Amino acid sequence: MNNQPSFQFDASESFPHLAAAPIVEAVIHWQARAARWQGEEELREQLSELLPGFPECHPQQLIELHPEMAGEGSEPWIRRDKWHGFRLVSQDKLSIVQFTRDGIAVSRLTPYQSWDVFSADAWGLWRIFADMTQPSEVQRLGVRFINRIVLRRREEVQDILTSPPECLEDIGLPTVGFLYQSRHSVPDTPMEINVVRTIQPPAPDKPNEFGLILDIDAGTTQPFACDNATLKEKLETMHWLKNKVFFSLLSQATILRLQKVEP
């Protein structure tokens, strides 16, 4: 008999507001191949005009390696660097946009305000990309949140996670570090979620501070049309899915602690 619980979508489900949310970076990524692509200088000028809040505009290169029949003593591969797009940085250095031939990724660094603010900003940037490049479809839409919870002792992991890692404790060998990566399909939907859990060692200036990293990436697995209604529905669904996974990983005591602002 299969006793595995069945996964249920409930878009109306609400989650606790975390005043001390541990988000260090939030990302929305539209992978959508441009049907119309301009030259480097022309695109730089247009982005400068359309996005005055992003004064830094750095070209991005795509590195391609091609095999070649070569004589003795020569390299068997040829490297070609191709201009691929731009990396834009906001005035306050907290928002980053990767505007490339293959899509657009919008990142927000800490302090993170709210999903409503972040997703609205990202949606506006997507519309600029879509209007300029005319992609025929979205190959993948992803919502990724990287969280860092401060630990004073590695052993605190046992109190923070609902299913803390235990490897060799049964034979008297305690776990001092771990890196778990798992990928999960979402039943009956073209979506999947990737989860990374790891311990970040202390920095030299903070020798007694560890970081528990929870990296959660929800994404689609099949291409779909670029119409606004479909995009917005999938975006909200994946944000819900990300939240569902995040809160399922944390103990109730940890959730209560993150709801409060520490003095």
C-alpha cells in the first residue's frame, strides 16, 4: 500500500509574514529566445533610455567551444566569444537585470521588500524585453529564492529544519557539514522544483557565525505561449509553490522566530 501523501495545490493558502525574512536574493527568470535582436550599441542606447534607474550596463559574452581537426601540437578546440547581451545594475546596487538573447533574469538582493513589489518590477522589465525582442514562446519560467539563516552553532540545524540531515550519527559520528540537492516533480503539472540545503562556513570576520542556505528554485518544464494571462498565472503558481516548500522545510519554532524582528 502506498502511504505517500498526495500533493495538493491551494492557491488560496496563506503563509506567515516573516518580519525577519532570511532572503538574500530573489530571482525571476524568463528563458525566451529573442526573435528580433539588435546590435550591441543600438541596444545599449535603448536600454539606457528605457531604464535610467540602471546606470551600469556591462556587456555579457557567450563562450562557445568548437572542435576542429588540428595538426600535432595545436589546440583541438576553437574558442569563440560572442556578445550575448547586457548585465544592468541599479543605482543602489540592489537590483540586477541580465538582458540577453536567450531571455531576461531579474534579481533583487537584500533587503527584499515584498513579492508584490518585486514581481511588479520584474514584470515591467519582462514587458520591455518582450516588446523589444518579440519572443514566440517562453521555454522556461523560473522563480528562485536564496535564503540564509544565521547559526551560532552547526548543531542548531537540528532545531531549524523539520527533517535535519543525519548521516552517521547512529555510529557516533556527528554531521559537521552537508550539501543536499534534490529535484522534485510536481504531480500533474509541467513544473518542477529544485532544492539545495547546505551549511556555509564562517567568514574570517565572523568566526562564530555559520549560515544555513536554503536555495529553492521552482520552474516550468515545457514551453508555453507568451500571453500575459498565462504568464501571470504561472508566476503566481510558482511563487506559491516556492512558499509551500520553504515553510515545509522549517520547524514551527523557526517560523515563529522569523516572524519577529530581533532588537
